[in-house]
Amino acid sequence: MKRIGVLTSGGDSPGMNAAIRAVVRKAIYHDIEVYGIYYGYSGLIAGEIKKMELGSVGDIIHRGGTMLYTARCEEFKTLEGQMKGIAQLKKFGIEGLVVIGGDGSFRGAQKLTAQGFPTIGVPGTIDNDIPGTDFTIGFDTALNTVIDAIDKIRDTATSHERTYVIEVMGRDAGDLALWSGLADGAETIIIPEADYDMDEIIGRLNRGQERGKKHSIIIVAEGVGSGIEFGKRISDATGTETRVTVLGHIQRGGSPTGMDRVLASRLGAKAVDLLIEGKAGVTVGIQKNELVYHDIDEVLSKGRCVDLDLYRLSQELSI
Ligand code: ADP
């Protein structure tokens, strides 16, 4: 392997830059040239490809977002789009590719490998919803951003005696809601992976009020429904003032935490090691603090579920 490419795709996440840096530095350490592909698969098709040097990735380890930019590209879902991408890679003499992104991006990587182009997936998403890894790059940063926001809401909640509903990201995955809710002592956490009973939630809020509880915090993962809707249902049923905060895209940004920078550095470097070993069509991950890799077909055929023990614990601690 003399020349590899790297791209970021789909939703960005803090730590993607640290992963790009690790890919570039590790490859150059092994005398392999690295080409950066800008704007994900759409830039791949368009040939937005530039050689990267050691200095190209200087001063980015602490920055959120992705210096290679990211995009969504419908055309890449077609065989024609994939073949155009492979033609570009060949034109630049690139022999292997590292794709940093979420499960959608991994489907693109799977297609490239199926068409004979060696590709490795590095899990970068704040949702923590990729099978084959305990954590994805960006989750820890987003978690801490959400915790910081809830802490601030908690201060004003204590002063005003209201119910607060906070909608956090997570269309299919409740990790961010669950972990932030547990970390912040939320009274109720509503996630897509577990059934909830609105009557039970309202009963609990009423009991809390009777006990003299000053405020309640309810975390809702966006996949379950709109926080605004939940807020309305709760205020109608309890007669208490309910405030809703939709955290939105602030959850994607910010300087990556130390955990995310180290994870990204380890996973990015591992992807290069695997390409050097001749591996293709795999995704890297971390399980029980060991670097691992799994067949991409296997990863994409599985669903990932939140840690239900953690969910039960959150319920036990919020009685
Ligand atoms: P994420 O990687 O964050 O899950 P998306 O689901 O939007 O984000 O996927 C990112 C990009 O990956 C898509 O815009 C598309 O270019 C590519 N992609 C997604 N699904 C497929 C697929 N089935 N085949 C080929 N490429 C795909």
C-alpha cells in the first residue's frame, strides 16, 4: 500500500479532526502517501482530492467539525455513483480508503469494498449507535455538552419551580438521552428503545409535587417524539408550567473531550494498520478498552441497543 485516501461523511462529530490527523500521521509514519477527499462521497465523485502532508493536520486535534468537510450524497447510493468514485480513486493512484462517519457512511464503504476497493470504516457520530464498538467518536463530547446545558437549566429550574423537558439528539438511539439523564439525575428519561407510560410519568410528577419537589427534569430523545409535544401533554395533565428546550445542533459542535481525542487517535491509526495488513471491508471499534475490528456486513446487519441495565439503573435512582 503506497497511497491511501481519507474522507468524512454524513453528520459531523467532534473528534473527526483528531481521527483525520491520526490517519494522516500514521500513514506518513509508515511512508504511505495520504490524500484528503473533501465533502464526503460527493467530493469523491467530483474528484475534490488533495495530497495531505504532516502539516496539513497541524492545529486541528482540538477543533470540532471536520477540516475535510462533510456532505450527504444521494448519487453515491447508486452503482453508477460508486463506480465514478472508484474511477477518481484510481486516477489519483489511491489503493485504500478510510471512511470516518456513521452507519450511512459505512454503507457507502461496504459498497466500495464490494466493488473491489479496500475500505475501512471509522465510527464517528455523536449518537453512539454503531454496533461493534462501545463508543463512537464524538459521543463523549456531545454527552458533556448536553450535561453542561442541563446543569444550566437545573439552576434556573430550582429558582422557578417548573417542569423542564429537554429534547436531545438521537433519532433511533437513546444513548445520549440515557447517559445525560443518568449523569444529571433527570427524573424521567424517554428513549426509543424502551416503552414509556405517560400516565406513570404524570403520576410520578404529581407525587413529586406533593412531596414538595421544586422541579422536575425530563429528557426526551428526539426519536421518541417532539419535546414540545411532550411538554404540552405534561402541562395539560399536571397543570404545572412546563418549559421545553430543544438542544439541537449545539450538541454536534465544540472542542472534543480528551476521551474523544484519544479514541479518535487510536481508531484512526488502527484503520491505517489494518489497510497495511491488507484488511478491507471492516470497521474499527473499541470494546472493553481493546481496539477491535469487525466485518462491515456483520456490523451493518445488526442493530445496536442501549445498555438496558443502565436504563434500569436510571429508573432505580430516580424514584
Ligand atoms: P451517517 O454516516 O452520519 O449515518 P447518512 O446516513 O446521511 O449519514 O449517510 C452519509 C452518506 O453515506 C449518504 O449521503 C450517502 O452518500 C452514503 N450512503 C448512505 N447509505 C448508502 C448506501 N446504501 N449505499 C451507498 N452509499 C450510502
